[in-house]
Amino acid sequence: KAQAGLHSMACDSWGKVVLGYTETELCRRGSGYQFVHAADMMYCAENHVRMMKTGESGLTVFRLLTKKGSWVWVQANARLVYKAGKPDCIIAQQRALSNEEGEEHLQKRNLQLPFSFATGEAV
């Protein structure tokens, strides 16, 4: 599980082992989007908006940057936690995927998109 407050981020041992960052490094980095692969940004942003509207992001598969500079495919589901009727924090459960699993999800996602990430042109 990685737990992201609306302004800060905490990460359990899974994230530290898989991504290689310390909790302090994660907290200093801001929103967390700087860890996300550029080609996955819009997809993640759409799911983030869904979570803000409905309380849950749904299954999201994307690439995260490790401290060593490589990319790791992860599958995540985030939900908004409320305290006293107001959004308090985001809790995201994540698991690492193999490159094959990640690429398979990417192909399915690209079939559903109305434009090409490579060129930005409408399909």
C-alpha cells in the first residue's frame, strides 16, 4: 500500500523496496506525478478525476520511475478517505506487474483511446 495525503506522501516497505525511495524522498517530491511515465500521465489523471468524483479510481495500470532510473509497471486502486465529511487522504493499494502484463494492459488501453500517444493525432 502507498498512502498519499492530499499534500504529503507516505509509503510502506513495498514501495521502498520496489521503487528504492525513502519516505523522506517521497514526501519532498510533491504530488507524485513526477514518478509517472509521460505516456501514462493523462490516463492516471483521468482516473484521479474519477476518484475525486466517485471516491474510487478503479483499476489503474501505469509505470513508476524507480530511484535507479528504470520503470516498473504497477497496478493500483486508489480511494478517497473522508474525515468529518471532507476529503482527508488518498489510500492507494499497488502491486508490481511484469513487463509483459504491463504491455498487455497498455495495448488494451491504446485500443480504447481516441488518439495516438505517439503522435497526438486523432485515430
